[in-house]
Amino acid sequence: ENLTPEKEVPVIEDMAKDLSTYGLDRPRATVTLKGKNLMATVLIGDRNPTGSSVYVRKEDSPQIVLLGSSVGNYQELIFETAGIKKQ
């Protein structure tokens, strides 16, 4: 929902050149969102320095945005429930 054009999220960088700065060169997770008329792949990177948010990039966009840490928490819960260990 936060990645739809109608929502404003903090844009960290418009044209990111070095994805490793945000942990997006090797994302912690790649999530494909499917909806009735929507399909998007979202890359989830590292947490920001305060740990309050995670760096996220839509696969087809050069923008890096910040989403609340709940995104990272849900990602970890999903992997934990599925029995997938962090690397």
C-alpha cells in the first residue's frame, strides 16, 4: 500500500547508483506483490541507522525509499514461520 503512487514515502535517493549503500545490491528479501490489476516486485534492503525503517526499491524503479520497520519485522516473521534461517 505504501508503494502506490497515491502514498507519500520518504525518498532517500532518486537515481541510486550504489545499491550496496542500502543493502539492495544483495537484498534481504524480494517480494512480489500481486493484485487484481497490479504486480510489482519489491526489494527489501538493510535497516536505516536508527533501525526505525528499511530501505526499499521497486524492481522497475531507480528510487530508494524508506518504509517503516514493520516491513522488516513482517519479512523476518514470514521467514521464521517458513523455517528459513537468516544468512
